Amino acid sequence: MQQQVFVVDDDPGMLESTVWLLESVGLTARSFTDGRAFLDACEPGARGCVLLDVRMPGMGGLSVQDALRERGVTLPVIFVSGHADVPIVVRAFRAGAVDFIEKPYNEQLLLDSVQQALSQQPAGEHPALVSVRARLSALTPRERDVLLPLVRGYTNREIAEQLGVSVKTVDLYRARVMKRMQAEHLPALVGMAVAAGLVDPLALRED
């Protein structure tokens, strides 16, 4: 069965532009405007990956992800959303999402994530994960001290209290961690830490 990218988004303009982007690089894309229609069309043996919006009328992306898992469908799920707050990201990664990309997305970032999902193999590490591990190993001890509670959901003030430093110092180290890890936003940093096995997604704070 041919690999396909299933794109599920209730925004017709975003859906059309995403499908066009995928097809422009030779990928096969199928579009759906709601989660229920996608689930009805998705066969258990489907191969490929899913680009899934979080907020949709009727059935949101997180519910679609849960339904896929209950049906035993193992398609890699990439969330694409304009609402990437940490609790949503935590829940998505806990349920097995492979990436979480914010709208408006960078086209190459999206394509790279899709290609990574399509090339997932049971054995061996993807080059992107090898790169993340290398960046993690290059962090200083103090940067790691800030990174760990940061990706677990603690605020800058809470981290400052834990480390016995000022909030301003935490702000400085947080900015350095984001830059050194090449993370555009906090959800991306959380995803890197989970993917690298640095933190257990079940141990992340949701509030």
C-alpha cells in the first residue's frame, strides 16, 4: 500500500495550501475537513502519516488521535495548530505524537517533519534525533538545570526558586537553551526532550 499524508484541517484555505505543498514535492496527500470523515476513511493498514489540526468543530485533533490509538492505527501523528499551549502539547506527546508545529508554519519545517515521519523505521535513529541528542550533550550543566524543569512545565519563577537564582538569570539561561537547541518555541523544546528520552511525557505537568 502506497504511503499517503492525511491532512485533517477545518480551514479550507490552510487545507488546500498544505496539500499543494506536499504534492509539490511528490508526496501523495488526502484532505479531510473534519476528524470523523478522516476516521471513516482511514483503514487499519494505512501507511503514511497524519497532519492533524487541534481545534476543529465536532471532533478535535486530540480526540481523533485517541480514536486512532483505540483502533490500533499506528500512523505517526504530526499536529499543526495555531493553539500550541503547553498543556495541549503535553497531552499530544503523551498520546504518541511525533511532532507539534505551530501555524503559520515554516514550509520546510513541515516538509522535514513529514519526511521524518514517513521514513520512521523500527530500528536505528533518525538523523534529526541524532542531531537533537548532540545539541543536548553540548549544553552546560547550568543550561541543563534550566532545561529540565522548563520542559516539564515549570514557570521561570518556579525554576528560579528551585535553583536559588533570580528570575532574570533564569530568563537569560532559558533564552540560551532555546537558541542552542534551535527551538523556535517552548512546545518544540518539549518535543525534543521527549523524543530524546530526556523526560518522560507522563511526568510532564499539565497545569
